[in-house]
Amino acid sequence: MSHPSVEDIKINSRRLRGTMEAGLDDAVTGSLNFEDQRTIKFHGSYQQDDRDLRDERRRQKLEPAHQFMIRIRAPGGVFTPEQWLKLDAIATAYANHSLRVTTRQTFQIHGVIKRELKETMQAINAAMLDTVSACGDVNRNVLGATNPLQSRLHAQVHDWAQRLSLHFKPKTRAYYEVWLDEEKVAESGQEQEPLYGDAYLPRKFKIAVAVPPLNDVDVFANDLGLIAIVDAAGELAGFNVAIGGGMGASHSIAAHYPRLANVIGFVTPDQVFTIAEAAVTVQRDLGDRVERKHARFKYTIDDHGSDKIVAMMEERAGFKLQPARPWHFDHNGDRFGWVEGEDGHWHLTLSVPSGRIVDRPGRPHLTGMREIARVHRGHFRMTCNQNLIIAGVPAAERERIDALVAQHALDSENKAPTALARSAVACVALPTCALAMAEAERYLPGFVGALEPLLDKHGLREQPILLRVSGCPNGCSRPYLAEIALVGKAVGRYNLMLGGDHRGLRMNTLYRENVTEPEILAALDPLLARYAAEREPEEHFGDFLHRAGLIELPAYPTHVRVDPAEAMAGASA
Ligand code: SRM
Ligand code: SF4
């Protein structure tokens, strides 16, 4: 029997209700039916199965070990200590005893069984959090810059992220009925969705707000990027607008490619919602509703031409974009350790290996963060590089936080032997991700360990080289923006991509295809040797590879949409 298309499922879902309530009550299986597995994504959850157990369960003629991943909607990535404690309790009671910071600065929990799914959703709600639109063909978690130095701007940007998230939240009450037992009213299932319409968007849509000089949100990887522009008095003048970023690709299918957003102009703060709505609705109306792999905004833009899309956006918005204003990004990473913010509070950024907060022998990170949340009076900020900031600490409290950090080895990764290890990012991949072709999160420590002797040999221990690992070409760790990236092809085999920059402005390119760890190390050794010997002062690895002519720009049909040199000078591409 063939399954209905996702487009049909959305339209027939009675505004994202489907048959989920009955499915949750069905005790015979740990799974939802095909349609509801698609619909539940809009509620922030994915049905998965433990892939480590898949073969064994098949042998035993058991259904797969079905379980659910839940993703929180947290625009700007800020959590209170009370919320932390509640999430920790949820992860411990219902999930796999870990909290996973994602590359979109929120939390995922894994391993929730169907029988406990509703209880878990209710517990999340009791923490004053929700999971609406964390997944699905709608606007996703809105990213906001986390730079702790700019406390005042951070508050503003966080507010923008919140408001944008709210603005693009679907109007359906499905979430509240299915999970929170909200009473059904006459129009249940027929709510108006003025922004999205009956079939929602063709595909996910992502928005990020960056504050130069840090591009910690990787703004150009988003469907809609907003780059805050500050005037001479330090006030927010508005935003440069960039459209059409996306990392998803397929191995060997040239038509599926990553793309950096192109900057199309500048808007004042009062124009932001209008232009964002114009982008979303143009994509809603023009995006590909037949081939999902070709349905992101980036393809709509490339198929119709950026000029046409911008003209349509301007027409819908009712105003012309101003020319883009100068901006400059220094880098797209996090700065670790304590810094004092403009507001006099202190902020401690901790490097979290692949964002996984869990108790391991000698590194009781989940317990440690629980202890900190019990005494901390500020808040916690998640970064888009899967790290966390204990934010808003009064000077007098630093010692107490430091003691808890040390006691629970929460700074173990801040003290990692190489700068590369501290900033590395890896997606979840196996065992929970259904699309993983190779390990990523579980492989990162081993790979970083294997690279260490090479970095040592060439005196590059403290050189910040950006490494990102993804278990498949979908690019959840934004690997195509890394100086060194491994993109999974099969178990133990990766495409080695090289030459991204450290500002999120240039994509890397394929250097070796389908290689194993020894082959990767053998390929990197001479490049690192030349880099160590020939680099110019302050020159980064990715930039060096290009200057030395050791790699070329990528062969994607559209590749670098923002020329780094122009971007440095503030021009738009
Ligand atoms: Fe992602 C799908 C995990 C950020 C591009 N992503 C998935 C799924 C849900 C697999 C699936 O569809 O069955 C993964 C769940 C794994 C698991 O077990 O948890 C998954 N993506 C993640 C996270 C958790 C990676 C991480 O280690 O942090 C990130 C969650 C973000 C969040 O909180 O919302 C995550 N995913 C990203 C990013 C990075 C970003 O947004 O800045 C990208 C690249 C940007 C983009 O969207 O183009 C990304 N994920 C994808 C794609 C490719 C989409 C495409 O255009 O082709 C897929 C596959 C799909 O949607 O079909 C995907
Ligand atoms: Fe899964 Fe691939 Fe995303 Fe990694 S990049 S989490 S393997 S979909």
C-alpha cells in the first residue's frame, strides 16, 4: 500500500491533529501510524527507534524499539534555573537521562516511549515551555546571538527572537488539545491559518538574528537571516536581510546542495515582521510541493532568481529594501570561560562535547548542572555551537559557581588539550537519527583524540581550527561551513570537506570522498604541516588552504553567495 504524500497528510490532518489521540491510546504498538508520524513533527517530536537494537529486534521478530525525540521551542535559547531543573527531572524520569543542546540553541530529549509521551509533554508545559513548531513544515526555533559581552543588545535580540517565533507560530489549537487536554470547541480542526494556509509551508523554514562582530548563529545557513546593525550611539538601527541559506545536501545528487544566504538589503526594526512575512509567504506560494528534497527556500530562490523573489517580497511588504549597511563578522564560534558583560554581570561559557549533558564516569555533567541550577539566580543560554552559558552571575557568586564547575568537571572540555576539540560540533546521528549513515556525536571524541598527535606534531594545539562532523549530508552540524568537516557516507566512512572559514562566510569543498580515519589523517597531515610552516600571522587554516591553492571553491551550482572579501568590506553579494 502506498502512503499519502506529506502534502496530503497536512491538508487532511484537521489542522495537525491527525489521529494522534487515538494513536497514543493504542497500547498494541509503541508506534504511531504513518500519517501521525509526519503530523507529530509539527508538535516538536519525532518517532525514532534505537538503531543499535534494530537488527537484534528484527531477529527476535519484535517491532523496532520505538521511542520519541522531543525538541523544545526556545527562541534565543534562554532557560531559567527553574526550567533547567524541570527539564533535568523530565530527562531523568522519561528520557535517556541526558539533555542534548542542539545546533539551534535548544534542548532535545531522546528515548521517550509512546505510553509516556503525553505525560512528558505535560511536564514540559508545566516548566512553562512548549514544543510547538520545533519540527515540521513551519518556522522553526528562531536563533538569537548569545554573545555575553553585549548584554544589552543580547536582551534586545532575544526579544526579537521571541517575537518572531510567536508571530510565526501556527494558530491551530491542535497541540493544546492533543497534549494538554484543552477542550475542543466548534471550530476545532478548522482554525484559520492566515499565514500558513491549509498545507502549511512546503518545508521547514529557519530564521536567525546575528549581532556582529559575532556570527555565532551562522546566520547565512538560515532561510532568513537578520544581521543587527547598530548606529553610532550603540542603538539598534535595523537589520540587513539575507535569504536562502540551507545546509541540506545529498551525496552524489548535484541538484541538492548547501547554500549560503545572499544579503538583499536593509530594513528598519518596524519593517522586520512585514519583510519576514513576505519571505515566508513567497516561499509558501512558490516553494516546491512535489519534491520535498527540493522544497527549501534556497531552491525557490535559485529556480526563480533572487531578483524576482526580492521583487515579490518588496511588493508584498509594500516597501523597497534599503541598500545593505556595512557589517563585519570576526568569527562564528563561542568564546569560552568567564567574561564580564556590559551590565556588570558575569557569564561563563562551557564547552559541551556535542551538546550532550549527561553523567559519565569522572564527568557528572548532568548532576553538576543540576547543582548549579539549584543555586544560580541568573539564567542559562544555549549557543548554536552546542555549548552553554551560565549567564547573569553577580561577581560575588562566581566563586560558588566555579567550585561547582570544578567539583563536577564541567570545565573538562574547556580544558581539552586542543582548541579544535573545544569548538568542535557534531550532530546526533546514531543511534537515534533515522537518517544517519555514520557516527557523529559518538565518533567525535575518538576522532579528536586521533587528530591530537597530528596537531601536536605541527605545533597547532592552540590553533582554533573549526571541525564539524555530520552523520549524513543533511548537515545538521552545519559541516559545510567548517574548516575541516567529516560528512558521513557509511559506517566508518566520511567525505572529508575542507576550506570553510571561521566566520561562516565561505563553504568548504570536497577534498577526499568516502575515506576512513587513517585516510583522513593521512590527508590532513601534509596540509597541517604546510599550514604550520607557511601560514601568515593570524591566518586561519581554511583561509590558508585557499591562499596556498591547495583546494578550490565548491562545485555547487550556487556556492559562495557572500564573498568574504566583500563581506569584510561590508558589501552585499
Ligand atoms: Fe537537523 C533532520 C537533528 C539542526 C538540517 N535533524 C534531522 C533529524 C530530525 C532526522 C530526521 O529527519 O529523521 C535529526 C534528529 C536526530 C536525533 O536523533 O536527534 C536532526 N538537526 C538535528 C539537531 C539535533 C542536530 C544537533 O546535533 O544539534 C539540530 C536540531 C536543531 C533544532 O534545535 O531545531 C539540527 N538540521 C539542523 C541544521 C542546523 C541549523 O538549522 O542551523 C540543519 C542545516 C540547516 C538547514 O536546515 O538547511 C539541519 N536536519 C536537516 C535536514 C536537511 C534539510 C534539507 O533542507 O534538506 C534534515 C533532513 C530532512 O529534513 O529531511 C534534518
Ligand atoms: Fe541525522 Fe544527518 Fe542530521 Fe546528523 S546530519 S542528525 S545524521 S539527519
